[in-house]
Amino acid sequence: EVQLVESGGGLVQPGRSLRLSCAASGFTFDDYAMHWVRQAPGKGLEWVSGISWNSGSIGYADSVKGRFTISRDNAKNSLYLQMNSLRAEDTALYYCARSGSGWSYFDYWGQGTLVTVSS
Amino acid sequence: EIVLTQSPATLSLSPGERATLSCRASQSVSSYLAWYQQKPGQAPRLLIYDASNRATGIPARFSGSGSGTDFTLTISSLEPEDFAVYYCQHRRTFGQGTKLEIK
């Protein structure tokens, strides 16, 4: 059974940093691209960042470019999101999601970890 | 950047009725269009990929059609558990969602 379990969310002050993790199991992790997708309270879905199976291709939404860094450790079956210079508008539920090599759709999602940016 | 526009924003129907949800792309996305269902407090669930292929375990009452810029998600006969928010997606872009509510 495919499982994606996010962790690392919490309450953080504006301008501070936070690191999210996603632990994957039930599939061959390094066969797939992985992504972070977020959802602000009461709002829709927003793709944040994606990384190819070998970290050779990485992309970011304009809203987080230069502040967030995605990475993965295939030996640990884990995905990460380093979030720096956090803003109030980064407050959201952050989902980890799996995709194929074409990044065309997300077939499995975690349950999300909540990030709240507030003073 | 591609923009996906979903309509209607809210759709009010009764169980047993047919639901038709629309997604329009600002430029051609070929058949690279997916649909997701999200219920309150849950993660999104993939329903349809590549415009018309049902994901694993998705009931046959869900179907997708379209190509280029115009796409449709059809639920042939609504079950109580189908009332939720539905999103379309192409690569990095999501539509704003259609809320399917009980009439």
C-alpha cells in the first residue's frame, strides 16, 4: 500500500524557517517524481514544488522561488521542503504527492501537515 | 502560463441526478488533464488522468472527456458520497474548483 506521511509543520513567526518532511512507503521511491502541493484555509490547491526521481529536474512556483528548497533522499525514501523567509500567505496545509516522470498528474497524496505563519 | 477555469463554481443537484462539470484551459493542453475529488478534511483523490482514464478503484459512474482546451467530468448518477469539491489540473496548474452540493 502506498503511503505518504508528512511531518514538520507548526506555528512559526514571519521571517523564520521550517523544514517539512514526507516519508514514503509501499512503492519504489526512486521510480517517481515527488511534489509539494499546498492549500490555504478554505482555498483551492496550489502546486508549490516538484523534483524528479534523481533530483535532476526541480521546479518551483513563482510564489516560493528563492525562498523554498525541495530535496529528496532516495536511500531514506524521503522528500523534504526547506521553507525560509516565511510569510503569512504561506499559511496552508502542505501535501506531499507522487507523480510519474511527466509530472502530468498526482496519483497519491499524503494527509498533509499544517504550517501557520503568524506573530 | 496556462490558466484553468472551472464552471460552475457551485452545482446543486440531488442523488441520482447526472452531474456535468467543466474545465476550460487558456491554451491547448492536449489530453494532459486530470480531475480530483476532495472531501472536507481529506486529501485530494485522483479520479481521472489524461482526460479520460479512470484511476485505480474509481467507480465507472465517473467519466472524463475532452481534449485541447475544453474538458468535462461527468458523474452519471450521483451517490451521496459524491458531494465534494472537484478540481481539474494540468501539470503545475489547478483550476479553482467546483463545489458539488446536495440540493
